[in-house]
Amino acid sequence: MGLDYVDIFYSHRFDPETPLEETMGALAHAVHAGKALYAGVSNYPPEQTREAARLLDELGAPLLIHQPKYSLLVRDPEAGLFDALTEVGAGAIVFSPLAQGLLTDKYLDGIPEGSRAARAEGFLREDQVTDDVVETVRRLREIAQGRGQSMAQLALAWTRRRPEVTSTLIGASRVAQIEEAVAMLAQTPLSDDEIETIDAITSQIGLKRILVSRSCSGSSRMRDSSRVSWSLVTMPATAWDPSFLTMSAPTRSSVMTRTTSA
């Protein structure tokens, strides 16, 4: 990669066949060797997240961040993971907030040729673009339009309502998509009433796990390559705060919350 170090070194999936001590030891070694500034995990269940954080604390390289899948259509982190992150003082940088494009206008009038759902490979299947999902997105878009937002902006804003979420990852193929996402930051946060209405809409068809089976299984090629999967993330060097390595879990949690509200 031509870099002296990366800012975050992720263990991208929990591997039950590899001792967690070994995996966390590798992350801590990267931090202490100066090859990474922080350690992170992704897609770890709550209990394994707690244990990973405990091990990293003992190794002097505290867990900074967890990267879970989270959106209006996939809300599994609410069932224990967010609580675990608060306990250990780590933040969440959520991915797939637009649910592979379902939480945009793209699929409201059918499945476009060349879209993710139209492809044979990938995390979004054609049979997941159901009438119920499309109708739900239509109702959510009405809320977005009433707020002067696009559907995508509403979906991104919704993830930011949680204090555990310190960052939201987007996958953009065009500059306009980045500009649309950034514009959301200047818009009015969702009110409690709006959040309640959104929850009522999405709860009607039990969306919490609608995309999970595909994201966990994927193609056979993905399964074979994901047993020990790592992510490297680079950020501006100014993000480095060496005092984080000696903070207690409650203090780290407070720092994460302040970062979210900034």
C-alpha cells in the first residue's frame, strides 16, 4: 500500500476456529509495532466483542471501534451489541446504511438493469426487493420529502440518532452521492416523534433481519476467503490521540459520545 502505518487495523469477522487471544494478539502487535494507531473489529457478536475488548485492554491496545452492519432494514446491533460497546468504551462505525441501495429511490419502480439486485453475485438478491420492502421505502420517502430530504439522507440521518454510532460509512460510485450524504449533516436531526413514526413503519413487516442471511453467507468464494479477514483504514494523522491507549472504558465511552455529538 505504500504506507508506513494505517490508522485502524480491523479483524473483519469473528472466527470461532481461531483462539480470540491469537487474533487480538495480532491486532495489539500491529499497534505496538507502529503499524497501526488503533485496533478495531467488525461483525463481532456482543459477547465476543466484550471478550475482544478485555483482551486488547490487557495487551495495552484498547478496542477503538466496531464496524457492524446497521440500517433501517438491519437493526441487529440494537439487540445487545450497542450495549456491549457502551460497556467497553468503543464506538460503532456502521456500514451499509442504505441497505445496498434499497433505502434510496433506486428500486421503487422495479429493478434497474445493472443494479446490485440484478446481478448474479453480491449481497443483494432480486428476491429481497419485495413488494413489502418497496412499500415500506415509499412510506419512509414521504417522511423524507416532508423534511426536505432525499430517501438516502433520511436513512443516513436515522443511523446518527444512536449515541453509540460515531461514524456512518457510505459507498459512493459518484461524486453527487458524496455531496448528497454530506449535505445531510447540515439538516435538522430527526425528532422523537419522527423516529417513533419511522419505527412503526419498519416494524410492520419485521425488517430487522431481512438482509442478514445474505450478508452472513454470501457466495462460496466469499465464505472461503472470510475466515480470517482484516480491514485497513487510513485517516488524517491528526486523528491520533495516544492518550486513548491508557483511558478507562468509561472514559473512552464518554469520548466516543462527545465525538458523535460534535
